[in-house]
Amino acid sequence: MAVKTEPVTINLGPQHPSTHGVFRLRVKFDGEVVLDVEPVFGYLHRGTEKLAESRTYVQIVTLTDRLDYTASMSNNLSYVLAVEKLAGIEAPERAQYIRVICAELARISSHLMATGFLLNDLGAFATPLMYCFRERERILDLFEMLCGARITVSYMRPGGVLQDPPDDFWPALTRINDDLPQYFDELESLITGNEIVLARTRDVGTISLNMPSTPRYLAPYFGQQACNGMSAAPIPMRYMTDWTSTYPSAPSATHLTVTSCASRKCARV
Amino acid sequence: MTRALSGEDVARRINEAHPDTAIHNNDTDVWIRPAAILEVSEFLNSDPDLNFSFLNAVTAVDYVEYFELVYHLVSMQNNTSVVIKSKVFGREELSAPSVISVWQGADLQEREIWDLMGIHFEGHPNMKRVLLWEGFPGHPLRKDFLE
């Protein structure tokens, strides 16, 4: 005779990979079978758009730092570009190049953090994370030179940037630029091919290009992914094309496609 | 880089398939009638040339005289994008068709729009608040919502 069961609703969490208390799942079980899952979130919602309503355009830059504090430069950039588009302003060319350099540095530091924490969560406690943070620190040092802040930079302004980089910024940038490729080789030798990393990541959470069959995804999943022969990231990077046309030796915009060790080349600013 | 299709071109194709649904366009955006959101979405998703199988984001803007729904669409196969917009007039008991049957990714974002902007999506299977609690007075991202 079959055992009579009835569904039970249990709260999983509040748990989140990075912080406690911001996210929980309301799960309906029948025995060990999950019947339904409902995410409950919003505890960390800061109402940035509402805060922005009562501030000036320049003040809002500080709010954009906090949208994602590991990529504050990039968030600054997209905000000031929107303001400039609305106001019909064009930033000076020098400022535009400085912005791209900063956004790229922020991107590298974000990737370093993601890679470090991925390995941390896979069980390689602290060591690879510290390797990643070692280089990330040097990028944050550069940000500190630019504006005095390391995380919440507020460096960009509608119409330009806060100030011109100091003289010692450029040699420091060149040194990082020279060091990063060998650093990525080192990091890659730790990760790519590692049996545990492969066992825990390969074929996990694959997403089909055939959207109608796997439709519950939104943009970030695809931001930097190379999907079967697609030659560029779906998110447009303004100025990237200007950059390559002005400096023919600079990496082409297609380097944004991240495929295994090709990602090393991304690091060359 | 993802190529933005011309709004004029996309508007023409929408009107060829569903006459008089695309009412306005500029370089990158197409404005459609709110009542036609679902049929135009189905067309954009299923048309073999346009192939907009991916809804990047759906959001809403309060322009006080009207609300504007904004759909950012991407074709992963063609590496192209387009922005579809729709003006919803009025302040009370607003509604628009849900596109969840076309792009399931719209699920939480349509709920967020209902929660914060107060536009109800018809045909959404779970149309309830997502960030705020049930019973919260008003929709806080409206311009006339003051602390």
C-alpha cells in the first residue's frame, strides 16, 4: 500500500551566496519531491530610482556606484552616457578614452573577483581568491589615484570625468598592463584543466540558444557569453569601435567574446 | 557588436503583418498600440527573419501624462536588437497584455512593473507584488507617489 503523503511548504533560507537574509525560497514539497518554488526577495531593494528623483544629475552619480559596487566605473559610465544623450552633450574625446580605460579596468577587476569567488565556492578556500585579489588590489590602487576612492568611485561626470588622471597614473597603468598577461597565464594554469573545477562546472546549467525552449533567462546570463559562432557580446560597448579605428594595434571589439583562454586577451586594455 | 535594427524598417514589417499596430517610430524604437502588444510580440518572436526570441528587459517609465512600456528585444541568432515601446494613458486601473506566453523571462519584471508602477498585466498567471508586501498603499515609482 502506498504511503499517503501531503504537500508541505517550507522556507529555504533566508540565504544568499554572498549575504544572509536577503533572499529566500518558499518551496512546496511532497516528501522529497519539489512541487513548486517561489523566490521571495526585495529585502535589499534600495529604491535607487526614487532616490534619484530628488537629486541633481551630478549627485545621482554617487547612487550608481552602489548599483554594483564591484563595477562602479561601468555603472557610472552608463548613467552619464544616458544623461549626455538626454542633454545633447558630448564629452571631450580625452574623457571618452579615459572612461573606456576605467570601465575596462573595472571589468577586469570584476572578472577577477568572480573567478576568485567561484573557486572559493567550489571548495578551494581562500588561496585562489587571494591570487585574484592581489591583482584586483592594483586596479583599485589605480582608481584611488584617479579619485581617492577604491570602490565607490563616482569618477565619471555628465560631460567628462572628475579630473584628469595624475601623472603617475599612466606608468602605473602600463606596469599593470604588462603584468596581467603572465598573471592570467598563472591563474589559468591553476584553474583550466583542474579536475575538480571541471567536474563541478562542465555541463552544469547549460543554456540552449533555442530560447523558446529555455525562456526564463534575462540579460546577464548572456552578457559575455559566446554562443555558437556568435561573434560579439550582445551588450554594445560604446567607443570600443572608435578605439579600434583610432589605434589599429589595439585589440578589436570582437575580443569581447569570451572563450576559455581567449579571455586573457581581454585583459589588454 | 549587436546591430540595432532601424525602427522604420521594423515598424513597416510589423504593419505588414498586423496593419495599423505600429503607430510611430524613430531610428531605433517602435511605438505600438497597447492593445496589440501580444500579437506584435508573437510576430516578432516567430518571424523567421526578425527572430527576436530573447526579451532582454521589460520596464516602464512614468511620463505623468502617460506610462510607457519599454521592451528591449535581442535576436541571438542574427545578433540584432530593437526597442518596442507602448504608451498606456491614464492613472487608475491601468492594464496591458502580458507577454509571458511569448517570453517567459517577462515573469518577474512584469510583476515588478505592477508592484512599483501599477500597470496590471492581463494574462499573467501570478500577477502579484514582487518586492513590496500585499496591502502596501500605492505604487512607489510613480511620480505622484511622495514619501
